[in-house]
Amino acid sequence: MTDFFDLVRQDYSDVYATATIRGTYIQEARCRVCKLAARKRVPPLIIEWEKGSDVIGDFTWPGGLEEVVLRESVRDALMSNHPSGVRFDQVEMIQKDGLKIPRKPAKMKNRVWLPYLGPPLWSLDVTSWCRLDIEKSKRSIVIECTECERSRMVVHDSTAPLVIKTGTWDGSEFFKIREFGNLVFAVARVSRLISESGFSNVEMKLRGSI
């Protein structure tokens, strides 16, 4: 059995700069029955910095836990260890029209300003997917639309470890689970690398086994 972890945000107190996703999205077809339509995020990831801090952490979370932005030093550390199931795409940034760098240096510290003069930032884009063993993970799925197969998960035991469905994991060290949307998971080797490197604004949370 192989333990696996999910990557979660560490700081929620504005010690590190926060950002919001502004693109890029593709609108998918609207369901003819429930009339709902999903959006698919495609490269490049476009973010806008929010008011709060001008300190960019090693990890930034512009889309809850479903989008991960890395400083270049983190990307380089990961790439040097050749993890599978992941690629890195350069992040683009925008800023509201009319928003200008203040003249007083003290006021500059409340956000990251453009033009951005630091090293490139990179999105962590996972390319491997697997499926959850619903029953063994103490969950069930409720189908809300039979046409587009939109569903929701019911958790019967929040303390139960997650179990990956046999035969659906391709061995990649980074992966996503279909039933958990775009949350990012990684195996123990990646978890040790991230934890031992002391990267900021990230924690590795044990979730289950494969």
C-alpha cells in the first residue's frame, strides 16, 4: 500500500499575498435538462493579486485548494526530482485599470503590484487522474442530473481514509481524483520533499492509501 497526501494552504491570515483567478476559462456546453454549464480552466492561468500582503509565499492558492501557484525555486526543486503526473505552466498576471503604485512606500506593502519584477511564477498542473473507491472510503454518490451525470458526494464517515479504486491509478506521483474535482494529491516521496524543503504556505495532509 502507498500512502498519499493532499496539498493544503497553511496561512489564512494575510501573512502571504493572496490572489484571485481571472482566467483562462472555456465554457462547456449547457445541459439540456438541468440547464447548468461548467467551465474548464485551461492554460495560461491568469491571476490578480488582492489587497493584504506583498509577500509571495512559496505556494499561492488563487482558487481555493484547486489551483496551486509556485515560486520558481519550488518548481526547480520539484523538477530536479523528476516527479511524474505533473507539468508546470507560467502564470500571467493582470491588475485593475487605474490601480497605481502608491507614492508612499508604506502603502506599497499591502499588495503585489504590477509590473511584477520578480522571478516567474508557475502553475502546478496535474495530468494524471484516478477514481475513488466510494464504498471503501465510506461515501456515496447522489446523481442530481441523469443527462449530464452531475452528482454530489455524501460523506458517511469524515474520519475514514480515502481509498483509490483498484486499477485506476497509473502510478503517477501527482494525481487528482475524479470525485474530488481539482484537488491535488501526491505520494509520500513528494510529501517528504515538500515538507523537508521547508516551503512556505503549504502543508501535506495524509488522506489515505492506494
